Amino acid sequence: MSLIVVIEDNPDNSRMVAKLLRAASHKVIVAEDGETGLTTVFEHHPDLVLIDLGLPDIDGQTVIALIKQQPDLANMPIIAFTAFQPDVAQNMATAYGCHGVITKPIDTRAFVGQIEGFIAKLVS
Amino acid sequence: MSNLPPSSARTAFINAGNQLIPTSAYNYTELAEIYNQARVDYIVPMPMNNKRMQEYVQNYDISLDGSVVAINGDNLPCGVGMLGLRDKRGWITRLGVIPDRRKHHVGQAMMESLIGSAQDQGATLIQLEVILGNDPARLLFEKLGFVPTRELLVIRRPPSAPTPNLAYDSLKPITLSEADIPAILASRTDTPSWIEETRSLLNTTNLRGLRLVSDAGESGWIVFQRSPFQLTHFVLNYSDTWVAKALLYHVHKEHPMQDTKIENVDVGDQLWDIYQQMGYLEIFRRTEMFLHLK
């Protein structure tokens, strides 16, 4: 079981990913904006952060940068979660130091496997 | 010059029992919520909270009386469209219709209302930007007489100090005082989009500026906004590309922890090459469109 923080402002999306991850026995904390997401990540030091790049208060990229600037969180696995074109999403995720990217809409059958794949890869 | 069609969609929309309500009837939280719902499935959603919405309205001279929320027969909001006004120009922005309330020409009805409001205020030019790939919106704008003028880029640079460069380091930038910035912006020679115009910048806070003069007499300046987490609204004026790169170098050297986002760089401008050389990435493109009114 992993602790995953989902930073996503769209309640339909966050409900869906939280439901899928909880069904796979992961603990999930949802934050609906960048500021709450930062506070949650700083407080809980999760195993993985899944972050939407379009947030209503602070851009997702900026939130990622702020997490990365904390010395004790610099290597925390962060997965960008975005509706950007896959090539743009990948370039941006790489540039901002994310460990991966999942594009929207998610494939509900593959989603948990994708997340667990990222965690396994990062732990090994 | 445009031969605008009569406001057919607006009239039909209202005659069908719907309403177009000025956004001044709503608070910023309500407007942000309607806007976010309308943009939820967009290529680039760009959601806003109430604070961001309020700043947007203030920074870009949005007329809340000229902007509209569309309400359907069930009294539910189905979309929003905003109108900025400056002298004899209007700017249409934040237009969107909530996905399950689309069709019924809601977008066109709002557009006709916004164009009408701009005309009522004496505008002779209306401008807007549409994200590249948003074909339905672009088709609507073309139908209303808008014509594309240029392609604009939204770019970002993740936080990092630039690679040390002795040549750039040999130039010592002069920090512009806040009081100097309006005068220096008055000397700019670029053709900015609405949100990068001097009036937009002067509506914001925390503007910073640097000036450089090389031994060879090349010179330039940069003005930008430093918000708590981000650098943005870059205006560069330079006699040589080398000076432009040196200015960006010094900005990022001074602010290595700041994320940077720059909107509406003209794709044909040599600045885009310079930005790329300084580590910027393209995020998406917009097409700027103009409607000249009689």
C-alpha cells in the first residue's frame, strides 16, 4: 500500500482516480488546488504525487517546482496528470523533473497499473 | 471592415426563453465557477479561483457590465464570455460554454452580445485569441468576421540558474526603480497582445526591471513581473540579440528559484529563438484574430 497525494481541481477526475487507487488498497489524499496540495505534500511526504498541471490558484508546473525545491522532497516521485498533447506533456514533465506523465482522459483499466509501475520503478 | 450579420443568434437565444446577464450581477467566485465548468474539457483548461478571476478582471480592464453569463430556460448558467475595453478597442476573452449545455448557439449568442457591447462603447476593433486546435471556436469567430493576424506562443522555463557565462557576467545590469518602469515601458517598440500591453503591466504589481549597456555600446532593458512563485509578463527591448540573452541570463541568475511563464510571444519574432536558447519550452499556441468594425 502506498500513500498517494492527488492534486486535481476537477472533482470528477479526482473522485475517479481516488476510487481506482483506493480499490487497489492505496491510501489517497485529494487536494483541490495548488496551495492545499503543497501543504498536504509537505505534511505527509507521500510515496507519490499525481498532479494536474492546470490548477486554479498556482500552475501545476510551479507547484512541482516548489516541491522540488524542498531538499527533503527533491526526489519525491511526481507524475504529471494533464490534458496537454502527449509530446508537450512529456517534454514539460521531463523539464520540470517529473518521473512520468499520465494524459487525460485516463484509461481506467490501465491507470492503477501505470501508477504502481511508476512506484515500483522508483523504489527499485 | 466587417459586415456584421444581424444579431440573429442573440435574438433567437433570448426569444427561446434564455437570458444574457451582465457578469456584474455575479461575484468572482461565481464567475470562476461558471468559467471553470465551461472550460473543463478544453485543450488547455486554465482554471481560475476567485482571486485569479478578480486579478484578471482588474489587470486586463474587463468590463463586467459588458461581459455576459448565458442562462438557459431552467435558470442554469450555460456559459460565460468576457469583454475588455481600452479606448476604441475591445478584447473578447474567457469565452466558454458548459459541455452539457452546448449547442443552441449559446457561444454565438454571447459573442454577438459582446460585440454589441463593444460597439456601444465606441470600439472600432475587437481582438481575441483562440487556442490552436480549437476549431469550433475558430470557425465561430470566422463566421462573425474575425480574421487571423498572427500566431502566438505560450512558453515556460522551469526554475534553474543559467549555465555560468563569463561574457554575460562581465556586464553589470542596472536595476530599474519602480518609478522608472512606466517611462521605460512607454518607449517599447514591440506589438504586444492585449495581456502583454503596457496598460496590462501597469495594472499589475511587483514589476521589476534591468538595463544593460555593453562596452561596445549595445544596450537593452527588460521589465517583468515577479509574483510570489513565478516570473511573467516579460518585455524586452534590445539593440542586439546578445544583449537580449544577457538580460534573460541576469534575470534567471537573480531569480533561480522562480518558475517562468511567458504568454503570447509572436512565433515569427526572433525573441522566440532567444527564449529557446535560454531554456524555454513551447506549451501551446494561440491564433490572434481581429474584427474591424465600421
